[in-house]
Amino acid sequence: MRHKWLWLGLVAGCMVQFSALAEEAAYPARVRVYQEGEITLYPGAYCYSEDNPEKILAAEIGFTIFSTHKRLGMPETGDIKLNYNEYVVPGGKPVTVKLFWQAEKNGMRASCGPLASTFYPQAGHDYDISLGYATGCFIQIRELFTIGKDKATATPAPSGASYPCRAG
């Protein structure tokens, strides 16, 4: 009889833990994407594929100041840029980000990418994504932490390199 109750307790504990994970994935995270090149989001994916029906073209090359912007009311950081869009993505699931940038001036061309990175946004948290540059270009993903009314500070979010999805 004692083993029966122990077994039921273990099963119930696993069900509660599984339920909590499923519930976290049901709550969204928010992502701000700066218009610094072509940036595509692949919610729920560890890799990127142009055939993915869930992909979001979050930023395009060639935007103008007259472009419409999608705003969700995320808090602003001290280094916020003018052109950006904000999106809702599932929390607790991977999001792959693909970035490509290019520019041409006086016959000289510079480019970056395509680059891809995957991160795991936490439910209820805010993030921003932009083009970073040190000794080369990279995808900068930061988590935002609210520090006052509509203000936030940002710290790098854990992420890893991603690649094209393999064909079936």
C-alpha cells in the first residue's frame, strides 16, 4: 500500500512539473528588432528555413522614416534607436534569428551574413535584437530589465550559433 501512494505521488509530481512547462510555453515573451538590415525570426525553431510558415520578417533592408512600425509598449533602454518593430514570441521555446546586412557607397560594397543565432526567451520577459560589431559583425541579443516607468537596462542574453535546417 505504501508503494502505491509513493508511485501516485511521483506521477502527480511529474504531471505538475509537465503542466508548469506547458503553461510557461503558453505565455509570450516580447522582442524588439532594430531595423539595421534584414532580420528574420523563426519562433519555435532551432534552425532557419525559408519554407518555415511561422517565420517573421522582422526588419528589412531599405526601410524609410515613413515605414510603419509595430509597437507593443516595451520599456526603452538608454541606447534605443529610432527604427524598430516589436513582436510577441512564445516563451520557453527556441527562437532562431537570421540576419543579413549590406550597404554600398561610391562603388564600395560591405556586407554581413547571413548569420543565425538561437536563444530561449523566457515567458513574460523582454528582449532586443540588433546588429553588433566588434572585430566583425554579429547578432546582438539582449534581455531587458525594467528599472523605472517605461525604462529598462539591457544585458546580453545567452544564445548560440544556428544553421539552415536540413532538408527532409
